Amino acid sequence: MTPQEISNLAHLRRARDLIDREYAKALDVPTMAQRALMSPAHFSRQFRAAYGETPYGYLMTRRIERAMALLRSGFSVTDACMTVGCTSLGSFSSRFTELTGETPSAYRAREHEAVRAMPTREAMLRTRPVKAAAPASSRIEEVPAIAAELTLVP
């Protein structure tokens, strides 16, 4: 790595740390880019290249991750939404469902005893939201490959 690439990563880390710390505040790409000492467009490209998702996507993942913890502790969906910095309940619910594969209400209603017994850091790692798999209807091209792997045993 060149010294310039190392410097860019350090600046990107400052912006990522800002997101991790200030996720509940109104953050936009220009504010994050300013922290990284880059233009907004360059920052977005560099952030995605370094971390695999857009700055806004990373921010929303942090917010959903925190909302999951709040929902497990008994917060209502609306209170969790507003506490983590989302202003639209509909957008929050859509993004939550996209990342976790279930609605915030369904997640809140589900039992979470195992997570409550874990240390906080372990619970965060194990429950980190990851974009849900595509629905089966969009994976039709995988069926022939799976069928070819199956063999009937007499």
C-alpha cells in the first residue's frame, strides 16, 4: 500500500467512527465526507471500496443493529425507530425487513432469551443485521444446479 492509500484509510476510519458514534443524529454524506477530508462523491466511492457498502448503507446498518437491541429490551417499534435517528417509520420498517428478513414487530414479538444471556459484545456480533437472502422466486437459476447435485440412492 502506498502512503496515500494508508492516509485515505485513516480518513475513512474517522468517518466510520463518526457514524458508529453519532448514528442517532442527522448524518448526511457531505458531513461524513468532511470528516474524511474528501469530496462527497470521492468519499462515497472510497468508502464503498474499503468497507463493501455505501456510507448511508453503513449508517442504516448501525441504526438497525441498535434498534434490534432496543426491540429486544422491550421498546415499541416507533420508539426504537425514533431513538436510533430514523424519522420515517415506513422507511425504517422497510430497511429493517430488508436487512433482517422479518418485520420489526415480528422481531420484537419473538423470544430472545439466548441473546439476553450473552455478553453484550457477543450479542452484537451474533445478531448483526445482514441483508436477507433473495426470495426463492429470484433464485430459479439455482434449481438446475441443485438438482444436478442430488442423486437418488436405491
